[in-house]
Amino acid sequence: MSLLQLAQSLNLSKSTVSRALNGYADVSPATRERVIKAAKEMGYRPNPLATRLAKGKTHAIATILPLSSSHTFITPAFSQLLAGACDELSRYDYQLLVSSLPESVRELDLYQNYIDGGMADGLFVMRTQKQDARIQLLQERKFPVICHGSVDKNVPISTIDTDNYQAFYHITEHYLQQGLDKIALFDGPQPLTLSQQRCAGFMGAMHAYEQPMIQHWMQYLQLSEDAGYQAAHNILQEKERPQAILCANDTMAIGVISACKKVGLRVGQDIFVSGYGNYDQGRYCSPPLTTISYDAYAVGKMMASMMMAQLSNPDTEIQHKVVETQLIVRDS
């Protein structure tokens, strides 16, 4: 039963029936009672999405996740973050729309579609970049946005992120204090602000302990097992090998562990490997992976809470929240 069918059965216009069902005062009490009675008898139920759109609200927040080179949709950390956001949004009768970026579609075009098409009331932007055209577009259009990742201090957009600098300073310092000074860094893609911050943390610790860095051991890679494996396999062929390899996430680190085993190195004895994210796959690999942990679920909930505050009051003060991380030392 559609709204049109209900209207036709009552010999009323579609707009009159809609306004009667939504309690508008310009519909007479007699007509409203007649419409409501007929709707109950005929089993009519309004489409929630259509009702929201009619009121100018979708009650949806969207996020667009670009596919990696390995065609992975989301990492375990993103999965937890999205779960936290979903749970918090549901408290406000909102839902989270998650889509990936098809290879044939320009990323900015997809963001433009969300804005112009009225598909969502706000957007979560993931993995910010130093020069981020997405943020510029959303700022120009005054579209509600919360970023997972830092932005320039002069950009009036609220953000939340982990303390990437401190996390990689801490893990580097941990190995230096164990007497390991030949350390490689397998970072994420260079344009990402998180990659630049982690590299700065690594370099900060190496400088503080007056240790030299081997430039080609500091690499920006895709966040995948294959990328970790290939980079480690190449470096481990050299005469001088790193004593430890710091990886941008646990997935990459598992690829590195596989490459170490391939050349006969005992991980946790001959060479040390660490990741980031505390994924289940790292916890149960052999040997269990040393990693940096943070509460991704809580980050998702905070993002949703910040978005709801912004939607309820566009003049809400800009916030830049930083989440602490924890070093978890295991056998790797």
C-alpha cells in the first residue's frame, strides 16, 4: 500500500493525506481522523526514508572509504570505529551509510554527489591529507563534517585522531632502549597526515638518542601484507640488515614477518617487528605481534557524538581531540 493508493481510495490529494498523517494544522480534524482510520484499516505504513526526506533530513551520516591497492574494503580498526559510530548514531535515530570509492569514479565527484543529492546530513572524512581537496570542498559548501585525522590548524573543522607522533616516538624509543639502533620504518602512504606524523615521531626518537637513520629503510607503502612482504624481502637481501622494523599497521607487519621467515630469520630473536592497531590477526600470528593499541570503537562513538553536537548547533565550538595509544609488547 503506497501513499498514492491511500489518497486515491479516499479521493484526496497525495499532499493532503501526507499532511494529515504528519499532523499539520491546515488539515481539518474530520479529514485527519478519516485519513488515519483508512490508513489503519488498509495497513498503510509510511516509508521512513521518504518521511525524513520530506522534512529535509535523511537522519544518515555517510563515510566514503577508498579501496586500497589490494582491494581491501576496511581494516579491522576501521571496522571497530564504524561499529562505535553506528551504535552512537542509533541513539539519535541516525544511521551510518558506508560506501567505497569505485576505481572508475573521481573521489571529489562522489563527495559532490552526497552533498548535492541530499543523501546524508553530514560526512565523516577518513585518513586526512596535508592538502585535502575533500575538506576544502566540504568547507566551501558549509557541509557538516568530522575528520578522522588532523587538518591544518587554520581550518575550522573538528577532528579526532590518535597521537601518532607520540606512538611512534614511544615504539622507537622502546627498541633503542633495548640496544637496537638499526631500525627501519615501513610507513603508510606519504600524503596521509598520519604517515607524516608517525615518521616525525620515529625521527624524533632517533635524533633524541643520536642514532643515524638509513634513508632507504624509511619507506612509504600501501597498508597491505604484500607491501610489507616485498619491502622487507628487498631490505633483508642487503649485507647490513635492520635489527627492528616498525610497521604502519598490523597487516603490513604480518607480511614483514613472513619475509623474515622466508630468509631464515627468527622473529623476536634475530630481528624484531612491530605493528599498529592491535588486530586479532596480529595477536594470534606466530610469534604474537608487538603493536600499538588504541580504542577504535571509542573513537567511532566520539566522532558520532561530535557530529550530533554540530548538527544540533552549527555554532558548536571546533574541537581537536587526541586519543592516547598504548604500546603492547609481545614476542615479535
